[in-house]
Amino acid sequence: MKEFGGVGIILLAFIIGNIFYYIYRSLIYSTIILKLKDKFFKDQKYYTRSYFMSELGCVSSKDANNFFYFLRSRCNMKSLIKESSSVHLMYMIALILLLYVIHKICLAEYNLAVFFFLTAGVMLLSAFLTDRSIEKYDYNQVRAIPQDELNLHWKEYQTNQGN
């Protein structure tokens, strides 16, 4: 690693971080975390997605989620971008810490495995609680949109999806 230099290490970390984020976002969050939240935790965003699916005809939670982001940009809904980013960062850190738990168990370093496991638990809980508060805020914004306006945005979204 010494031959790589400081700039090389920073660039390598940036590249690996970006790859990990996109894998996490498309494979882990959208397919696992979102579905677990819908199944076990009936939160505000679940009801928003369910409403979009039953009343507007969204075909999946992912489609309903995408419509929400479309709606956010069309209706000038206030965004909690910093908080939203921190949620995903906390979920990713927890996943990385769980890899360390496995690594430490393989090395028979059980004290460190417990430490990393507890730290991952704190990160997951923090991410989950922050996620819930953001979803409540988002849900309240969606509920404030008149039904006829919501239907117009849904038609626009569907048209844009066809292109």
C-alpha cells in the first residue's frame, strides 16, 4: 500500500465506496430493507406506497417509491437530504461492522466480535429511527397534496416511464 501513495489510497477508497453504495442501494436497500420494513413495520412510507399501489396503480413498492421521488420534485416538497443520506450511511456502516463480526469470530477474537456486533446494532437502530422520522415527515407532505393533483402527477409519471 505504501507504493500507492496517499492520493491513490483516497481514490481507491472513493471508488470502492461508490461501488459499495450502488450495490447497497440497488440490491440491499431496495430489495431487502424496504421489503422487511413493509412486512414487519407498517410505517408512514408503507402506507404511502400502499396507497399509491391501491389507488394509483403502482405495481410494486419500488415503483411506488420511485413515484414518491418524482412527486417530491414536481410538488416542491421539502426534502431532508442530509438526514436521508445519513440513514443510508448508517445502514452501510452497520453492514460493514457485521462483516467485521464474522471476521473476528473466524479469528476467535470474541470480545471484538461482541463489540462490533453491539456497535452494528446501535447503528441499525439509529438508522431505523431516523428513517422512520423522515418517512413520517414525507407522509405528511404527501397527504397535503390534493387528490386530483396527485392523479395528474401519477399520469405524468406513467407517461415519463414509457419514454
